Amino acid sequence: MLCQSGRSPPVMNHTKGGLVIFSANSHPSSREISKRIGESASGVELGKVQVYQEDNRETRVQIQESVRGKDVFIIQTVSKDVNTTIMELLIMVYACRTSCARSITGVVPYFPYSKQCKMRKRGSIVSKLLASMMCKAGLTHLITMDLHQKEIQGFFNIPVDNLRASPFLLQYIQEEIPDYRNAVIVAKSPASARRAQSFAERLRLGIAVIHGEAQDAESDLVDGRHSPPTVKIPLLIPKEKPPITVVGDVGGRIAIIVDDIIDDVDSFVAAAQTLKKHGAYKIFVMATHGILSSDAPKLIEESAIDKVVVTNTIPHEHQKLQCIKIQTVDISLILSEAIRRIYNGESMSYLFRHIGLED
């Protein structure tokens, strides 16, 4: 059978040991994206597995088919109970390892605890801990999407494919925003400027940066660190919050705020208010991971934001019922293609075409 281009459609190489795709999470939206991935991957059905919580809140996993000598792909999206989600994944990986699976690839579209990837005073780098736990459980490969910091890949001693959702979001802008040529890509803080620049260059649009975002000043007095040295050494000058300004012209234009994660929406709501004051007539917020925790849907509904566009790396059907401004872009196609390529031993480079070091 030939496709329209005259080439045979890509298929799985069933001459190998066998492919098994499991959905680790019992959340309905998680099963839905897992089914979409399986259907895109040459119609592969999800493997039989039972995942449940016992009365004492312990997680129990029972693999209900043979995985001996097979290539196992475990799809796990992060639900509201993130710690239970992590334990489900770890236990399932370990169960497949002890059942003599040939390889075990984790498909984790949103890597949890990714914001805790830097040392904060007396805190810890939790992303490193989680990476070590996954590798120790028996994971041999990880597929994820838009890590909060690309350096997280270095926490693993296994191959990590950090896919990008930007092609899907760019396609949404071009197809769903009729007058997007009159838009400007906005970074809500200087830290997001690189991502905004990447979007702007691909769409041939201008860029604006909101500078002077209010941040909580860190105090060393409250944690016992205020102990002066015995010798005189130069100290850093305390930071002074500058007034909030918009670098770039947004007057009479569509403002598209881009970021990787939207969780606590206070900063996005404040950015939208600032853009409105500077003349933007329509405001979109686009992000890969829509965590949207707490009262985020209510704040979005009451804000100056016109639409929030996120992908389905994280289930957010409940939030969509509370706020009609939230829209979803499906990214299951690229995940299924990544699974197909890894299973068949094909190169992954095509999925990273035109992606630079700064993207």
C-alpha cells in the first residue's frame, strides 16, 4: 500500500522480539493519549496491566502478559497526585525489568519535579534524585518533551530524547489565528526571551519582553545565615526592583506570550494586564505543559487573557470544564513516531530538524 507521496507508509518491524506499550496511569485522559499513541504506532494495542491503590495507599502493579525478551514502552502522564504517578512508573519499570524485558523505555511527556533542577539554599536538586531512581529501577531509555532546563538530560546515565512541542504550537498560530501576521511574540520575563525569539524568528514576527517582573527578595536573615565574616570582603549590592516596562511595540497588535510551563498563572495574568495597558487588543498564552493547578482556571477566566493554548502532555480536562478559554493541542503523533523509530532502530535526528542549541 502506497501513501499519496508514492512511498510506503512507515510500519513497525514486527520481526524483532516484540513491542509492548503500557499505560501506567489510571487517569482517563492518560489512557486516551496512550490509545492515540498506540493507534498512530501502526495500530498497536495497549498491553494488559493492572495498576491500583490498595486501602493503605500502597501502589500495586500487575503485568498481565509476557514481556520476556520484548521492547517495552511505558507511557506515564503526570496527574494531580504527582508522587503516586512517580511510584506507578517506578514499580512498573521494575516489574518489567524483573520479568526479563529486553528494553524498557519510559514515555514521560512532562518530567515531574523539573522546576527543582537547581540548588536553592539548603534545598536539594530533586530532578537529579528522580533521574537516579528511574535509572536504578531499570529504565533504559527516556522520551520526554520540553524539559524545563535542557541540562536535566545530564542527570541520567541512559539515552534521553527531549522532544519539542513548538512545531505543534507554531502550526496552531498559523492555522487558528487568522491575523497572526499582526502579532508579536512576548516573553513575560527576560528569562523567557530565548523561547520567544525562537518563535518570532520562525514566524517572521517581532518580539517584546516584559522587564521588571516583581520577584520576592531572598532574605538570609530568616535562616540563620546572617553571620558577618571576620575579614572585610566585598558584598553584592542588593537588587532593586525596576518599574515594569515592555520592551517592544505591542500597541494595536495581538500579543502571544510563550513559555514552557503554565502552573501558577499570577505572572501570566499580570503580564496580560501590562500588555493591555500598552495597547495589545488580543492576548494569547501558549505553553507546552498546562499544569494549571489550584484556582488557575478561575483566574484565567477573569483575566485579560483571551485564550490559553497548551498541549496534552498533562491531563487538564477538569480545568477546561471550569474555563472555556483553555484549548488543547494534541502531540501524540510525535510521541508515537519516536516510539516507532526507537523500536525499529531508526535515527531520531529527523524529529530534531532545525532545532538549535538555544531552542
